[in-house]
Amino acid sequence: MLLLAVDTATPAVTAALHDGSSVVAESSSVDARRHGELLLPAVDRVLAEAGVKLDAVTAVVAGVGPGPYTGLRVGLVTAATFGSALGVPVYGLCTLDGLAYASGLQEPFMVATDARRKEVYWARYESARARVGEPSVDRPADIAEQLAGLPAVGAGALLYPEAFPDARGPEHVSAGALASLAAEKLAAGEAFLPPLPLYLRRPDAQVPKNYKVVTPK
């Protein structure tokens, strides 16, 4: 087994290789505006560090978000392209689940990433491997009361300490955590998400309301 994991749902552009037992190589950088420029070089670095070629990969794992439209689709399109070119399966994992897994917490907590517009993408967990319900997007003040007293993991929590006083890292998801989680799920025969984007809201770019289609005469 050689899993290639990628995630671009947060400002972190991250890639990793996992051999079924442990992470053998990982690369991460934080730049919310350069997902498209940074992901393929990150994949090249982890392949070079592991001393393998791309055709040694047996499956691809992709973080499906939730996340902003532009960054998120970079990782998913790249994963789909690798899967098609190599003829290997592509597995989707919730990005918040990767952060939860990396936290290692075995008590109730929540994960929050920055959704911009003064909102967070978030989900509640019973433990690092057990999410409660589906991810949501809300203003921190609107969910602070129902999550009071819970540790809060992720950049979204760290951005709003007044709503999440027990905020902590990891700040961003790592592909190494996603790959490790995927390896555990594969070994246990657990289901994955389809490798499709989890947006939770419409993209920022919209067609103007008074837009007129011009057709040639």
C-alpha cells in the first residue's frame, strides 16, 4: 500500500505519503492564495523524499472540505487527475475529521476552520475518530453557547478566542493526518466520502443579476 494524500481546503497546502503503517514523507506550506502553484511541487517533494515514482501510488486520499471554493477544488481536481492517470481509487475525507484525528483528543471537543465572512466551518466530536452530526458554517457568536466548555481545535477557533476560550492547535490540517486516518479506515473496512467538494455555501463569485447574454446576429 502507498497512499498519496492531499488537502487544499484550508490555507495549508499539504501532501503526504503513507505506506499502510506510517507516514513516510510529508510537505506542508501555508499560503491561502497559491494552492494551485504549491500543490504539485509538494507532491514532487514527498515522492522524492520517499524515493518512489508516482506510479507506485496505490490510492489517493483527498480532503473534501468544507472550505472556500477556489482552494478546495485545486486539491480535488488534482486527486481526481492522479486517480484517473494511475487507475487507482480516490477516497474522500472530511478535512475537519483530519484535524480532529490530529488532535488526538479522547473527550468531547469541536473543530473549526476559517470560513471567512466572519464565519467558521465547524463540527462537534466525541473523540478524535468520532464526529457528531454533519459539518456546518456559522458565525462564532451564534454557536458559542451550545459549545461552551468544549476544547476547540483549528484556525477558526484560534481566530475567535472570545467565542472559543479553550482554543488550541493543530491550526491547519496535515495530509499526514489524513493519510493515517485513511489507512485506519481502509484496514477496518470503513466507508469513505466521495471525492467531491463540500462547500456548504455558494461561491463568492456570482453572475450579476442584470447580466445579459449577448448572442451574435
